Amino acid sequence: MRVLFCYAEDMDASARAALAIHAPSAELAYTGTSETAYWQAVNSRWNDEQDLMLIEQDIVIRADVVQSFLSCPKSWCVFPYAMPGYGLAESLGCTRFRKEAMAAVPVADIPGALMYPVRWTIPSATGQTLWAGVNESVTTRITTGCDTCSPTEICWRHLDWRVSGALREKGYKPHLHAPDVEHQHRRKQ
């Protein structure tokens, strides 16, 4: 399995430390050179040669994450993570795609894919996670409002939606792993 760690800013220190321990052979890809550099990093590695695991710069993986992805037979796997006030369960933060899924979804199909709203979660007062944010029958094709996306390029803001849409168009759904991975998101002030 190819492990790709993408970063656009300074890597979170705890994410970097966890990566060194739990995925020391991961490729590091600096994606801060343009709005579409993340897409280019994924695009150049999306093939049917080997499975692909993506980890974003602010995700802290645990000892069980890589092995969980390696042993799971599902085609599209995700470790969800929390954001302030909600959680993401269909983003690219900590995701693995089997080579068979990548073969079924050619990279050329991803920029034009319908965009499914990325699944998000809301923690309940009881501590259980309530799923919300995805309506399986609702999709949108964004053609305005983004000056960066094109028929061949995808900006970092829409990449997870496009990948999700392309996979869903071929009948794939994300398989969620638990517990959530740790997210160290820092907003610029």
C-alpha cells in the first residue's frame, strides 16, 4: 500500500511524529504551491498498481490505522475525524482506496464527477454520533463559484467532494473505521 502524506503548511508536530512512528515509509508531498497541487499529487498516484492511503497534514494516526486499512477488504475506507462542532466522515483526511476501486474510477472521471456533500456528523448529548449531511439522492454539479476548478483540475476545497462523487457514481460507498483519528486543525488568524 502506498501511503501519501500531503501538506500545504507547516506539518502539525504531533501528526509528523505519529507519521514517523506508524507510517515511516510514507511519501511526503508538499501541496502548498497552488490551489490544485493536492489534486496533482493524488492524480499522479491514482492507478491500479497498488492501494493508496492518504493522510493530511493535520491528522494524527494511531498504531492501528495502517493495519486496519491493510486488513480491511472494502474498496474505500475512511477514518472519520472531529472538527469544531462537527465531524467529517467522507473527507480525504485519512482514507484508503483499493487499487480495484481506482481502476474502476479512472482519474480522468474525477474532475467532472457529481459532487456529493461530504458526510458530516454531529455528536449528541449522550456521546453517540448522529449522522447527518448526506442525502443519497441529492447531488450537485458545481460549475460556478470556483475560479480554480476546471474540466481537468480540482482545487483543494472541492477535491474530497469530487473523489467521493466519482466513487459513488460507480456504486462505491465509504466504509467507516473507528475510533476517529485525531485532528489538529488550526485556522489562520
